[in-house]
Amino acid sequence: MTVQYKALTALQEEPVFLQAEIPAGDKPFCGFSTTDGRYFPAQILPCGTVCVIITAAEGEELSLAPVYGNMNSITCQVEEAESRLTIAVGGKAVAGYCWDTALYKPYFGPLTDDEGNMFTRLDFTAKEHPHHRSIFVAVGDVNGVDLWNEPADCGIIRTEKIENVISGAALASFTVTNLWTDHDEKPLLHETTRYTMYNQSQSCRMLDMEITFTADCGKVEFGPTKEAGPLGIRMRDELRADKGSGVITNSRGGHGESECWSKEAEWCDYAGTIDAGYFGITAYDHIENERYPTTWHVRDYGLFAANNLHFKGGLTIEEGATLTYRFRILLRRDEMSMEELEKRYQRYIAGDK
């Protein structure tokens, strides 16, 4: 049997989600082949949908034949003894999640290319904003408690469980549940975040994040704080805009901190060239997010955060209610024009449409 798919837009290693019945084989299903010999990694997700990483021209019609075997895959390895989960692509570690209780909050990182060169900063000796660790979820005013900075009386974020760990030919994914408390460990809320990375080359590798806050410990007030995300990213020092090669741009044509900080934009990009080559991070805001499009707390010194709270005012999550944010982050070793970044953004917000 074959699966028919028509690419409505040009795709370059893009995740596509199909409804298809894949026949069982002697070996595990690992992807699709085309009549001209191309191979696209794919896997069946627990919900029954098939995720496939496709490269195709706009309008191209593909006949996809299932492939079985042990091909290059992306894996999640949970190392409970070290309070760490590692994501590897083709056997090379490129990302991870750490919930070390010696720290006040967990972080996602380090984020590297296939050779181990870092996109983000993860420096435990840093004196300047030491709480900026790679990628993190945080808010600086939750019922008056600071869970962004780390003063002596700061709030604490603790990982309670990691579940729904998935590895396969197309993607790796896992869900963390974190309890946010004040410094005396009085519960404030729960945060549940789903992290998904795809089996793509390092030219452009994607991380999807779905962050849900649940007010199950009473009403939650997020104050109008500058120290907030919920998405926080810290660029490596060589990619800073003030002391390194980094350049900040956004989807509205803004250039530099002065034109991007506090400004609304569908996406923002921070990129530059270092000794190891070109490195860029692009963050996409989802069209269904609260107060879309987000405003950006992006600074020359390397902070890169989506923040509506400081620029648009605080918000309330009523007791028992939830608030969900979705973001896609591109980790790029290839330079891309604004037009290409915008096309990938449109594909992201279109989903399976």
C-alpha cells in the first residue's frame, strides 16, 4: 500500500502529520520511501497519527511506501540518577532536560549541533544573570513570588514527574509536570510542558513547546513584570549583540534591540557567526496564544524571551482554570532569509491544514 500526499507549500525537512493505516511488518515501521528513492523518517504516534519528516517542492504529489527496519532515529534517554533526560539524533546528544534540585528551577539544555557546539549559554560560573540557563520556563511575579530571578527568597520550581516519553524515527517527545511554590514550598500552581524535537539535520532542527499552567492551588495572579517569559532563552555569549556577533530581527522588519524590545511580532530571531560557523535561533509565537502576537523581551546581552506581562499588563488564571502557550524554536546552522523564516512560520501556524 502507499500513502498519497500533496505538498501545498515547499517543505524542507518539515514535520507533517498524516492519518494513515500502516500495515504491520516483520520489523518496526520507520518511514516512507518515494518512487524516486527518497526516504522520509516517520513514526506512528500513540494517538494513531503518523508523523513524517518531508522534503518536497510546492505542489509535489508524493506516493509514500512504508519502510521497515532500524534506520537513523531520535531518542529520549531518561537518566534518573543524574536528574537528567538526554535527546540524541542519530546517536549524537543535541539537547536535554535537567531537574537538579540543587537549582531553584529546571532548564532545557544544553542545545548543541551535531558536533557539540552550543546555541545557548549554560554557564554555572556566570555572574551576570546566572539564572538564565539555556531554555527555561519562568515568571517573575506569581502571586507576588519571583520565580524568574533567584534571590535568597525566590520561588522554587520542582519537577514532580516525567511521562509520555516517546522515541522514534521522526521525533522524540516527553512531558514534565512541575510544581511552582514560594520559598517556603507553599504551592502556587502546576506547570505541564510537552517538549518535542524532530529528526532533522542540524541545518534547521525544531523544538516544539506546549506550556500549560493550571491554577489548582487557588487563583493565580501573574504580575506585570519585566522578568518573565513564560519562554526564556539565553544565547551563548559569542552570539550576544553587544559583545559578540549576534543580530536581533523580527517578523515586522525590526532590527536590533531598539526596534525589537517591547515590540509585538509573530516571531523573533537572534543569530550570528562564530568560529564554528553560523548559529541562529528563531522563536515562533503560536496564533492561538493569549494576547497574540507576543511582545519580546529581547536584549543585546543575550536574553531572548516572549513576554506579554510587562508590556500588556498582568493576568489572572481563575482557580481551577488553565492557560496554555505554544512555541516553536528553530535551531539553525544555515542562514535563512526573512521570507524563508516566514514561510516556515506560516507552515507552523497552519498545522495540518
